Amino acid sequence: MCLAIPGRIESADPVARLAVADVLGVRRVVSIDLLVDDPPVAGDWVLIHVGFVLNKMSEEDAAEQLRVLEILGESDDPASGDDGLGSGVPREGAP
């Protein structure tokens, strides 16, 4: 199943329209093309689908969505690459 999943922006380049987001402990390069009027900045929580940031979201909403994904078993292996989020770059020290 292909789901949108919350991630926290670690860095963003509005000129290249790319950002690095932490998704369940895995760094992912994501496109911020869809948010050109209000690009995310480091620390923002966003909703990501197939490598594109769809919108910004509150930390509370992100936590709730991550909790639901955990219940559904969708948060087991974010680095596997089969979640439709784009390529994952494991964070230093991440298993």
C-alpha cells in the first residue's frame, strides 16, 4: 500500500526545490515543488507521498499519524524503499 507519511524537515534548498526529511529515522531527499508559496524550513513537519511534500502539518498531527501507521504495521522498515517515499539515506547510527 502506498501511503503519505509524516517527516520532519532537516534542511531545505528553496532554489533547488529539494529538502532532506527525517522519516522514521531515515533521511530522504524530497521535492518541495508543491509548496513554492510557503516552502518548509528546518524543523517543519510535512506530509510526504511518493517523494513529494504535500503540505505542512503540526507536530501533534504528525505524531498521531505516526502512531496510526505503527498500529497498522506500516512503520516497520522505512529504509526498505518499497513505501513510495523515494530513496532513503540512513541516518548516522541508525540500524
